[in-house]
Amino acid sequence: MGIHFQFDTRPMRTGETREFVLQSPSPVRVEIRCFVRKPPPPGYKPCEACGSFIAQSGESVFIEADRQMFAASGGMLEIHVAETHVAKFNMLGAQIDEVIGDSEVVHIEVLKEDYSAPQSFENSPVAGA
């Protein structure tokens, strides 16, 4: 069957949250990565808004374009989704865990916050005038 999901992949605004609904025959690992530079810097380390967790089939996961991370320059969210079937085997005395199953990667553009000044009120009618 594999992994199926419902998610709006249009660009997101900073601070926006979207629902990500997963369907899979087994639990799924979801990993969220934030990028504000192209290419990503060497030695990528996740920020507080990033992370990974296990989700069950049918579960809703909420993905947020963190305002603090993306407001100044925008960027990209990278969402990795992988089935969590794990095969364990020994290789030269060391135990190796290998994820076996479907995986998907979704890229979502995050738009920078619009800091444009509000429209001038100089020519606006004033109440009571």
C-alpha cells in the first residue's frame, strides 16, 4: 500500500500551520527540517522548530512555518516521511538497523514576512470631520 498523505503543498506564510494527514500500513517517522539558505550550510543541525516523531496511520500532524525562523528571509520546509519497518542484522559483530519501506520527501516554500508599511492615511477621510 505504501505511504499516502493529504497536505497542501502551496507556499506557506510565516507563522502558518497546516494539517498533514498520513495513511500507511505501519507507523511512520516524520522528520521536519527548516532551511533559510540555499544551499543548506554544511553540518546542518535542526533548530527548535524542527524534529522528528512517529505518527500512526490516520493521525493528523500539524506542520508550522516558524515565524522566528522564516520571517526575515523565508526559506523552505523539508518534510521526510518514512515507514518504520526496521530490519536488524549483524555485520562483522555490529548490529545494524535499516529502515525498509516506502519514503517520501515534500518540499514547501515558506514566504518571508511582508514588512511593507501600511497605506498612508494622509488623504483618508477622518471620522467626524
